[in-house]
Amino acid sequence: MSIGMIRWAGSKPIQEKPWFLGGGYANELLTSGASTRCLFAVALGRIQSRIIRELVTLKALGTEAATEILGLDQELTGEAIEKLLMEEHNVSENTLLIARARAFDLHPFNAKAYVPNEQTFEYLDKDFCSEHKVLPIGIVGNHLVVALDSPFKMQLTNTIQQKTRMKVVVLLSLEKDLADKLRSPEEAMMPIGFGDVVERLGMGLDIDESAIDEDGGASEESAPIIELANRIIEDAYFSGASDIHVEPFERDARVRVRVDGQCSEKLRIPSKISQSLLARYKVMANLDIAEKRIPQDGRIVYKQFNRRNIDIDLRIATAPLNHGEGCVMRILDKQKSTLPLPDLGFSQENLARYRSVIRRPYGMILHCGPTGSGKSMTLYSALNEINRVEVNIRTAEDPIEYTLAGLNQMQMHRKIGLTFASALRAFLRQDPDIILVGEIRDLETAQIAVEAALTGHLLFSTLHTNDAPSSIARLTDMKIEPFMVSASLLCVCAQRLMRRVCKVSREPYIPEGNESEILKRALNWTGQIYRANTTSGPNKASGGYKGRVGIHELMLVDEDLVRAINTGKDTNDIKKLAMDAGMKTLHQDSMLKVKEGTSTMEEALATVAPDMQEIHHH
């Protein structure tokens, strides 16, 4: 077993160094039994002697110096010896860590190189870890690997085993490194509330908006309004939010963030401050600060305005509202990479069907769903899977959310006439194999897209419809001829995002009444499912949910569907034909996630309504 087999062991690869958990150490993790050995049986003096001997073995201490230390008259504590070794004999902290670990028959771990991720505190919540100075590293089989700062924490090890119902393997790390990781990156970098900066602004302070324009940076000497603007963005980013809302009302304004699809209030500020805050965001996005009567769209490259190397962009849309100007900012994290297709929530059946269709030589693949339903991520993941040197991929996007190596990506600029239609026209003269068009909004774009799909190109795009079958009606409503639609269309994938229930705290139960009936109709199945735990567990603050999973309705166009489209069949008939051919509706896929324990019945019904009665009978 190598370090790579330890699941969620930080996003950075751990280098092979003697004082890291390397392959050689990892191979022994499960056989050493170090975590269950009674360490109190070893006398303190004997332990100190072993540490000294290990330092000699590591050639960090000479034999003479070792003999001198061991021959000291007074009994020194562990701390005193470590201080003596570091100050008098220049033994580094890391070398001392190796020696200490070997003395206790444990494995050393360099916590400094470890990068916590969203799964780190899945089995042990952050508060518990901070209180007891324990850092979860990963899972090997049914063993939880943790880093501690002291080998004498046997009671803590037992507590962790009881909490997680897993065997615990202990690694030894430096106390200061553990402390740093337990407060970073979230706590170390996250702003500490907003109260102080709002107070400095002064509740009745009349802020001169024109003065904001003069300072583009965010230095320590920046004005409080600039600091507040940055704090709101950074707080949202570290909270894992997708959007920031600044909404003015009669007496004040509120700032809300959307996390896992749910909005929550972060801050209330006086109206004057909110307008100054908005002016600041407009300056950052190079928008017209004086124009407040019409909506404006722009992009904030946040790296230019902070010193923390937070590499994110924000898509900003302002709008005149009845109590002043408001805005919504979508956070585009450039550090995020695309997920592999299997991680997006596709069922095994849908994944196999989707993978086969994206490898076709030509045709049109459409993704539909509302804003924030994960369409972009799925498209990027699909393109990433079929991206090879042999194929030329061109994308027209508004905005470019993720930058992928090997793709020729183009940003739209409507003001100068660079639209999806004009970009698509240009692409057809640039010898593409695969084309991505951000969205089909109008007849012109739809026509060119269909023509491209009919002339030997594989074309991906998005459409705003509720489900897969209704996308046919949407295209024909755009005045695209039915025979053109049926000849070009390969598949339509409708999708939504549903919140994942916390695996640690979820509660099993047997559904009854309406819930049982819904499950039986959708999947012809009844049995144990799960509900969210809102009273305990690591994710009780978010209602017992953590993260999101996709649900999909995949409609492949076969001969029967071609005939139905050509003869002008309505959406209901097309839906029945697609289901005959094996399509699972969004509702059925959401029930599958409920059955698997990925989400809850409550969340599934809040995301997608049950299918119509006649469809069930069908």
C-alpha cells in the first residue's frame, strides 16, 4: 500500500522524504499495531534514551554528544531534552520528530505538506479536531489514519474509535503544524466577521463614491469600504458559496450567499454603505459607476485586488431595483478542476449511454436545466474525457468558467458583436471536430448549430427547458424544421443538483404512506431510506447536508423518436417513447439517489416534482 491509497490525504501529492509519511512507512501502517500498543509501559527515562539513540542512527547527533546527554546528572523532562537538542546541538524539529516517532514505534507525518479538503472532517468534525489537536489524514480499508502531536493520547484514540466505529492508526506530527492545519485554510484566511469594518464605516457616514475610484488595490491602508468588499467575497469563497447577492431595501441592505443551492443571510448594512459597496464592485469590474438606471454585466478578476493569492473570478450582474441598485456575483474558482464523469452523479446505466454518445463523430448533444444546475461542469467533464491531440475542440462561452488545457476557448463580447452566432460562424471556417456553444438562445444560433451538427461536427450546447422531451418543442418553437431537429440531435440531458445528505449523521427509517407510494411508483421498490439529522453531526449547521450530487434525465434519439419528431408529436408522446427506450426521468433518478442513501426524500421532492400520473401508469 502506498500513500496514494490513503483516500482524501490532501490535495497536494505528498513527496517522498524521510520525515514524511512515505511509501516505506505506509506499507507497515496496518501491521505495526502502533495505535493499540500501550505506550505508558515505557518509562520516560527509557524513552528519552531511545530518542537519543535514534538521533545517533539518523546521524543527527554524534556519539560523544549522545553519551554526554545520557550521562547528565539531573533528570530532564521531555521538553527540556528537546530544547537542549535543538539549541545546543542544532537538531532540527523535523529530525527530532522522526526520532520521537521511532522511539514510540510510530510513523512520522509532515502535516505542513498536507492540504485539508472537503472530506477531511467528514468523520470527525472540525470543532472536535481543533479541541483535541487531531488531524484526520485519510482512510485505509476500515482504518482511520490520524495525526497527533503526542503519543500519550491513548484515551483520545479510544474516543475516536468509538465516535467513528473505525480502527485508528496514529501518526506523529509537530504540534504547531497541526495547529496551522486545523485553522487553515479556512480559519487562517477567512475574515473574522464584518462587525469591525462596518463600525469603522460609521452608520451615518456619507461616503463619497467618487473617491473609491482612486484606489484600485486592497492594501492594509485601504478604505473600510474596500476592505468590506473584499471580506464579503473572501467569506463567500471560503464558505463554498456559488453566488453573492447584495440586495437593497428601504432602510438597509442585506448580503446573502448561496451554498449548496440554499441562500443564507450574512450581513445587514445601511443603505448608504450598500450603494458605496456596489460602486466599489462596479469599479472592480470596470463598469460605468455613474450609470444606475440600466442593468450591467461584467467580470471581476479578484487576484488583482487581494494579496492572499485567491485566484477566482466573479461574474457580476447589476440591476436597478425599487430601493436602489443591487447585484449578484457568481464565483468562478479557477483553481477548481473538472470532475471525472463518474463523480457527477450519473447512474451506471446513464453513464454508459452518455459515454457512448459523446464519442459519436457528429451530431448535437444538448444539456438543459435552470441556472446553477451543473450543466457547465458536465459539459467540461465530457470535453475533458474526449479531449485528445487528434481532435480540434473550439468553445464559445459566456463566461469562460474553467480553463482546460488543449481547448481553444473564446469569450463572448456582445457589445462588440461577438455573439454565439458570430463565434459559431467563425468556428466553421477553422476546421473544428468538436464545438461547444455556451447557450442556444435565438433562431440564428440554433440554425447554425443544427447545420454544424449535420455537416460532420460534434456540437455541445445548453438550452433552458424543464426536461429533456420539452427541448424538442423549444427548438421547433424557434422555427427549426422538425426534420432538421431529428436529423441532427443525438441526445438531450436534463439535469438538476440535489444536496447530499451527511453520511456520518444521516438517520435510517422505513418510509410510510405517501413517501412509500412515491418510491413504489418511481422504482417499484420499498425499503429503508435516510433522513437528514439536524440536531447532531458535523453538518448540523447546514441542516444535515454537505455537497451536491447531479440527477439526470438522458433522452437518446432513436428511430421511433425521429418518426415522432418528424410527425409533430407533442411532448407527452415523446416522453412516453423515450421512457419505452429506457429513459429514466429526473424524478426516477432522484428516487434512485434516495434509495442509495445519497440524498433524502425531502430534498428529492423539493428539487423535482413527481412525474405525472399518466406517465406512471404508462
